[in-house]
Amino acid sequence: MAKTGDRARAAAEPALSTLDFALDRGSPVPLYHQLAQQLEAAIEHGVLAPGNLLGNEVDLSVRLGLSRPTVRQAIQSLVDKGLLVRRRGVGTQVVHSHVRRPLELSSLYDDLEAAGQGPTTQVVRNETVPAPAGVAAALGLAEGGEVVLLERLRRTHGQPVALLGNYLPPGLLDLDSARLEATGLYRMLRTAGITLHSARQTVGARSATAQEAARLDEKEGAALLTMQRTAYDDTGRPVEYGTHIYRASRYSFDFQLLVRS
Amino acid sequence: MAKTGDRARAAAEPALSTLDFALDRGSPVPLYHQLAQQLEAAIEHGVLAPGNLLGNEVDLSVRLGLSRPTVRQAIQSLVDKGLLVRRRGVGTQVVHSHVRRPLELSSLYDDLEAAGQGPTTQVVRNETVPAPAGVAAALGLAEGGEVVLLERLRRTHGQPVALLGNYLPPGLLDLDSARLEATGLYRMLRTAGITLHSARQTVGARSATAQEAARLDEKEGAALLTMQRTAYDDTGRPVEYGTHIYRASRYSFDFQLLVRS
DNA sequence: TAGTGGTCTAGACCACATG
DNA sequence: ATGTGGTCTAGACCACTAT
């Protein structure tokens, strides 16, 4: 059995059989992760065709010299990424593509950089101020307590794109303006050993005030995209509250959702 | 060892020990899922305090009469939900709350219903039309081929909230206008056995045209929140393209992100 | 009936964090 | 040195799908 080629159905044959995976048991990277990476690469490069594939887990584990749970763990991670779909009694298939990245807690800086837009940042304000009520509530601080206020103007190709307001608990981070202009806030947080865990966001829209319009090189009343975000580290401590406005004519949020099942 | 109460540290003791979990091996619901549900309920109700908890997996598995992998699977599912955090060498902790729901592929109808807004829907158009270029591309159809165009106006408290445009491949679904007004498109898809798998979304903003303003009871030029979405089923086949506009004064997107680690 | 993924077990050893 | 989660094994039985 397991003869390929005796059935020329619409469903593609598991091209997987011709693939060989290089698993390094001496590597510090887990076997299931090595396998997942190589499977993902095979899918990415089209070696594993979308539609139908990936003959059964038991054979695969034998062929790779791994246990079935380990192989399952690798496959599961790709299922979680939306690249594969399992069907009981049928098999595991490569999804018909269309899969991009899930929405990430990325900074605008990273977004723009990834899009090759060569962002630049100008720090407009960087000072300690009393916390406004909403900010204090979001950060779990006393109203009127000190917070660091950061205000930045982001440009691409010399054109303003966004006005970024951020509030951070005092003493959390050394906010050097020069570094902020070079690298983005979220990257600085990561570098400082603060691991972001979750964030709560609200995305809306409104018309630009005269002042906002002037700063963003828009007309008064132009549509702006707005975003408020509170970010938490992995202990659940709030580490940042941001209130941002984007020129709707030059920026939009673009992302992929996966349905919980 | 495992004596509780001999250390009164800031870190909370595992209140878990006093909890008993009811596991039914005869139930069709998997043991790991039963455990996960009961852990989640305990967290939800504050029985498991945020901050620090959940003594080691081995003891827990012995106490519950489960294998460690099964217990791990339960815990992992809550880690994926953002309710728990694992730290090697330390233990598993309940996150400091602030965790809401991740962004779901929910319909506006569901959103509003969940918010107790009592939405109503008016089907404005429901007909077969030639596919515009962008729509044909999104749905993987020939340009000018037939698609079903659905246009709906959604209200809460009698006030317009959104203008929803949807394109669907022909023959996918029986789109009865009366049922659409009663239940929402996504629910109808689910009922028809179409399981959504992923979606690609773009969220932006722009100013209302005169016509849009009239239909949404806004002034011309008012800020609108826009969303385009292509949804795919689990074979990767596009099943819906939507282009929606929302009154920014009455609606915003609100969601929780978890950072991939 | 045969083949697939879904669940579960009872161990083992390792890497990392803490005292 | 100890305790934790992280990884891995080699089986087993079940539920579902297809033929």
C-alpha cells in the first residue's frame, strides 16, 4: 500500500514523500520546531502544493524517526498558523493559500519598515507630566501621578503619516529621544527586556481638527484613522498607553484573522 | 513539602489545592478540555487569583488522576488564550487580568447583539450582478462573471450605524432577505455548513460622500470607518467579499491582541 | 472495512530559574 | 541543589470519514 500514482484523482498526491527533512538532534532548537519550519518553508516555496497533501502522521513519524506526538506538535503549530487544516478520517491538507500574517502587536515603525517605506520619526515632546484621568486609569496609576508623555510625528517619503501619543509609567525605560527617532518605541521596550504579552485596542475614525490638520499636512475636517491602545507585559502590568492618529489618505490597517475553532 | 502556609510571601499560594475538579471520563468532551474549562471558570470567578498560582504540573496530574501531557494540553490551551503564563523554573501563573477576547471573525450583527444594542437590518439590494474587477479578483472569479450582491443597512435604536456591501459566489447560499434581516450573514453561512477559516481585512477611514451621508444620517464629509474583507472557508476557497462603511460617531473596532511568542 | 486524525498514558531526560 | 516547565518516546484505543 501507500503506492502513489495508482490513483489519478483531483486530489494531489503527497509530494511530501520526495522531500527529505534534515533534523538535527544536537541542535538546541526543538525537533518539532525544526520540522515545522521545514514544512512551512516547503509550503511557502510551493513544494507542498495547496489543496491536498501530507499523508498520515504515523508513516511520517516513522519515516522521520520521530514519535507521533512530536510530529503532531509540528503539524499543530502550522494548523495554528492557518497553513494546514486537519480533517479526521481524511488527512491533513495545505490550505489554499491566501494566508498572510495574523494581526500582530507591531509598531507602526515596524509596519512601515516592513513595507519598505523608510520611516522617519521626529520626537515632538518627551517629558514627565501629570497623568490625565483616562491615562491613569489605563495604566493603573493614581490620577495626577507622574507619567512620561511622548509625542512623535512619523513620516514616510517626507510626508507626515501619523501623530503618535504615548504615555508610559515613570522609570520604566530610559527614553532617549535620539534612540527613539532611530528605532521605534516597541523595539526599545523589547531591548529593555520588557516582553509584551497582550494589548487592548480601539480603532475608530474622526475628522481632523485645525491643529491636527496643520501638523499632518491635511485639510481641516479630513478623515483620520484613530487608535487607542493599552499594552501589557506578561505579568499583566500595563506598560504603555498610546493614542494615535493616522492620515486615512496614507495609512490603513491590514491584517489576517484566523477563526477560532 | 508542599506545605502551604509556611511562607507568607507576596506571591499567592496555590489556592488550586482546595479546588476539586469534576472529570467525567465517560463524557464525549475530552479530559483536557474539561479541565481547561474548569480552570478558566475558576480564573473567571476569581477563585484562582491573578498574580501567582498553579503548583507544578506533575503534582496536579497525580492529584487529578491524569497524565502530565493531558494536564499540559489543558494548561496550554489557556496559555494560548492569554489567561496563563508559563515560566520555566518558576511555574505557571494566572495573568493579571486585563485579558478580554481576541479579535474574532465576528459579524457586526454579533458584535452589536453581544453589546445588547438590538440591531436591526434592512436589505437594500439582493440581486445577481456582473462582478466588478476588484470583487472578481478577491473571489477568484472571472471579471464580469455573476456574483450575488447584497446591500444592507444596519441600525441600532433606530439610528443607522453601517452600510454593508457583500459579494458572494453564485449558488453558494440561498440568500433569503427575510432570514438575512433576522439573523445576519455570517450566522447564515455557519448554518449552511460553511465553516469560515480565515479572513483578510483592511480597515481605514474616509469622508462621507453626499449619498452615503444621506443614507447614514450624517453630514457630507463626516468621518467614516471603512472595512474591506475577504473571507475564506477551510479549503481556502473565498466565500465572501465585503466592503463596509460605519458611522465613526457610532461605531469603532475594539479588540484584544496576544503577542506571538 | 480500512484509514485517518483525536485523545490519552506512563514514563524519561533536559534546560532554566531560584535559593 | 532543587524544582519548574520543555521536550520526547512508544505505545494504546477511540471517533470519524470514506469506500
